[in-house]
Amino acid sequence: MGRDLTALFDPGSVAVVGASDDPAKYGHAVASQALRAPGRRPVHLVNRRGGTVLGRTAATSLAAIGEPVELVVISVPGAGFEAAVDDALACGAKAIVGITAGFAEAGPEGLARQQAVADRVRAAGAVLVGPNCLGIADNTTELYLASDRFAPGGVALLSQSGNLALELQLRAAPHGLGFSRFVSLGNQADVTLVDLVEDCARHEATSAIAVYAEDFGDGRAFARAAAAAGKPVVLLTAGRGAASARSAQSHTGALTTSADVVAAACRDAGVELVHTPREMTVVLAALAAGPGTRANGRRTAVFTDGGGHGAIAADAAEDAGLDVPELGARARERLRTVLWEQSAVGNPVDLAGMGEQNPLSYADTVAELLAADEVDAVLMTGYFGGYAASEGGLGGGGAAGGPTGGADGGSVLGRGEQRAARAIVTHLAAAPKPLVVQSMYPKSPSCRVLAGAGVPVFAATEDAARALAAMTARGAAGPPGLPALPEPAAPLRDTGYHGVRALLDSAGVPFPPAREITDEAGLLAAAEEFEGPYVLKALHVLHKSDAGGVALRLADREALLAAHRDMHARLGAPSYSVEAMADLTDGIELIVGVNRDPRFGPVALVGLGGVLTETLRDVAFALAPVPARRAEELLLGLRTAALLKGVRGRPPVDVAAAAAVIERVTTVAAAHPEIAELEVNPLLVRPDGALALDARAVLL
């Protein structure tokens, strides 16, 4: 059930240590907010000088209050923080919010102090948020212990940045979004992001969880908590650069960045990953739409009153990952019954000026699109809203353009448009599907009718498309889900090429016959064990192909011997591998690797392999281990997936066999926490199966 945070969010009493009359001090801001609900619970202000603070008598210490306090906020200079924590525990506090900074963020000494405080808090059976945080708030329990006010609503905001929390609050207001809770994460010395996600998931008044995090702590635990939340989790994070990959030793490490790992975890857990505060509020607004607004497919109908808007919206929808297919014959026929001749009914659907003649044509068209079985969601874009917003009566977005006629034309059209908006709401209730509107006049009376009924309305086309993507599920199966980690296996001792081969071979990964040799006698003996053509590889050489340490298609013993002498003269490798040359006919080279991320654990990479892996960068990521079904999805989602299906007369390759090998490789890696990187490259997949042609491992 997770940790009990009742004392944190609904305490029986509160004390603010460091409360102040000085507006420049944080203790002033927190104390001011704490006093907003004096009737809900006792609120004690503590200042070591005593006197009055904000017109109330201040206690000189927690002990001077004379009664237990369940939650204590500490906003004092760093040197006094530990003593304040001890005083809080002594007076029976079950929750502490540490505003004070200067701990783990200040270096090793600060980290040691922080750990000692957290240990004392946990030993006392209490919980600690922070230190180095900006407070908490819970609108549902009238707990206000942050410097800013948060409008009430259904979003729980968990943030490592106070300024970003303020921006999100400002951006949320125009969408009618409010907050159930706010927690400034701080250093997460005790209460972690995972603890808070789990608690907000249980919080009935929270409908969505918004997270800004720079430090996930245990990233895999965060992903598990988000996947199990049963409500939307939206993540904004920083540090998506590639610097962490620069020191990697294999292709897998060089191709895996922080952004790849976070994106893979979010896909698997069903978390909405966003990149800006604006995008976060767009997604939250979409997720706050009324019931019945989730689709099981991505087939989107774009509906417009102007060709330009329709074309731009179609591109934006596809950029957001939605499909905009041409409508079928039956849907086009149904649309023809409500539109005039010049209207386009293919997709985008374009009124072509009919809205100016009959504003209800907007509603009639939406009704037909919602009723069509081949449409999962509708994106309406353009001028709708302008007729009610403008008394000038200019059509603006329609093909007819120009004045509508009559001095009161705008009013007539405006009233008709508002009737159309109400009719759209009625049609949506009868056939609930995701509907998002982009309007040049998003604040118009007609658009307010839609927004009031839970239809997201945006000014920007890209925002409308992103919102619709958030409302559109991956399909009936939902997100892939988080794989369980296998039990740890006996540690790998031999990290040489043949040691890694043996490890993978024991898990069922197929390899060609091979033998490790150190001299010409061993080489000739190996040539007797299996027939040519042969492959010769120099071992203990990084990126062997680039170094000239791989010789292919050696037809016989003489060619093998000559290649060995040449390679040994150039590289002087301590040993070599003699292998049977695989049949490359109609084969595709793939890569499968696993990189152990310090936050998210083993992360798998699959994609186009061979010597061009890093050049082409056609790869996909998932948390490991990767089940065969998921591996097949990843392969078929590559840019070059057409190669796997057969092109220009080539037969399709055995994707299922490749997926089975991916499952085995990623399971081995996940069972060996001592392995930092494990890679098979290339994995040759042919029409008749898959064969691993090279492998390597790097220990932590």
C-alpha cells in the first residue's frame, strides 16, 4: 500500500519554525499561507525571539507550545536545522517539511548531514519532505504550507522547481485546471517521488499527477508506481542531452542517452512524457476532458472550414503520432448528405464556406464523423468561434469569405454558431469520442460552450493535435507494461568473447560454430572441426571491424592461415576466434543490446545493426527484459522495418525468430546486475531464422 503520508497531507496540527514578519524571508510566506485556514487545525508560529508574528503570539520553541504538533515546517538557517528536527521529533511530530537548504546539493559533507537527519526521522517513525524544498499544499484538506496559492482542482503537482510550479499554475488557469496537491520535492532525503506518486494515486480527489523531476532516484520504481497509479501521470524532465553516452564503450552505450531511457520507461509505463511547461498544460487539459473521451485507435478525422487550416492540422496530427486516413466510401456518402457540393469529404473534411450559409453544418458534420466506425477521434480546426466573436460578420475562414450580408449578419451568424456549439455537445454525449477544437477565437462564446462541456479548445494547431494524441490510447492493449526483473544469476566471471558467447548460448541464443585459438597450430586444428568458408576475428580489440580485426569469407585453410598471419602482424592480438562463415543470403543485420542505467536499471536497444549501427541510428528502446511480443513490435516500428518485410524481390525475414533471441539476450542481461553493457551485433536474421554473429559484455 506504500507509506502512510496522512500526517503530511492532513495533520491534526501544524507549526512553522522560523515564522517571520520579514517579507523577504520564506518563513513569512509559509506562515502567511498557513494562517489561511485557522479553523481547520491549530497553527502555531515559532520564532526564537518570541513576540508576535503576523499579529499572532509566537512561541520561542516547539517545546514552549506545550502540546504535541503533528506536522512541523522548518525554515531556519542551515546551522540550526538538525536541532530543529530533533525538537520536532521530541514534540511528537510525525511529518516534517524541510525548507532549509545546504545539504546534499552542497556536496559530500552536506549529503552526510542530510543522511543522518533522514535516519533519525525514519527511526522515530516520522516522514520528511526535503530538505531544500519550497513547501507543500493540499487544497482538499486546507493545508497551505507553500509560498504560492494553488487554485483548487484535480491535478497533483510534484515538482523539483518552484518557478516551474508557478509557471504551470499560471498556464493551467486559462484551461480551467486546478490543483489538488502541490509538493516541492527538494532533495528527497526521505519521502521520495515514488512515495508521493503512490500516495496521490490513492488520493480520491486527484485525477491526474503532474511531475517535474530532475532526479528520479529509483527510476524503475517511479515507472512501476506510475504504471500502477490507475490515473494519468504526466512527466516533464530535464537533462535530455547525450553527454552521458560519451564514455560508453560499446555501440549500445554510445546510442543510449538519458532521453532514450526516460522515453522508453514512459512508453512502457503509460506515462505522458512532455518537453515544456506549455505542453504539460496542454496534455493535462486534454486528460481533464469529460468521460468517454479516450479512444482505442489513432484514426483521426480533421474537420475544417478552410483548406489551409485543414492541411496544417493534418500535418500536425501526423507529427503528433496520429493517423489521418482517407475516409471510406460509406463515410463520404454520409457526409454528402449534410454538406454541399463543393465541400471536401476525403480527410480533411472541409466545409468550403458552407458554415457561413448554415452554421449548423458544423454540428451536422461533427455528428457524422463521430458516428463513423472508421473514425476514432476528431480534430476541428479553423474559424469556428469567429462568428460569435465578431460583430463584423466576416466569414474569414470559409471559401466564400467576405461579408455575410446585412448590418446584423454577424449577430445572426453568431447566434447560429452558438446553436451549433450546443448541438455539437449533444452529439458528443450521444456518441462519445475524443474531440478537440483549434479556433482562431478560442475565447468566443461558441468556444466557451464547448469548453464548458469538457471539449478542449486551443488557439494553436499543434497544441490541439498534441492534446488529441494524449486522449488517444495506443490501442485496446494499452501501454506495453513494465517487465519484471528476473532473479539475479551467478555473476559472469569470464568477460572474454567466448565467455560471453557461452553465457548467451546457455540461454538459447544460437551462434555459428567457433573456437578460440592463440597460435597457428590451434588455427589449423579449428579448421578441421568445421568446414569453410571461415571467419577470423581478433579478440580483445574494441570495434574489431574498424581496426581491421575481422576477415570474412575465407574459403579454405590456406586463406585462413594467410589472414591470421597478416592480422597478427598488424594487431598482435593475444588470441583469435575461428568461426564458420554464416550464410548471409537474404539476411538483415540487427543489433540487440542492454545498457544498465543507474536510475532505470537494464534498458534494451534493438535496431539495424552491423558496422553502420551508429551511422544510421535506426534503433528503439525498452526496459529490459523485453518479451518476444514487445520485441517484435519494436522491430516493426523501425524506420527500416520494410527491409524486414521484404523489398525489391527479397523474401521477408523471420522477425519472430529475431524477437525470440532479443527476449533471451535481454533476459540474460537483466539477470546479471554486474553487467553494465551486453550486446549482440550483428544478429543476423534470415528467412529461416536468426543467428548471433558477435557478442560482447562490459562489467560495472
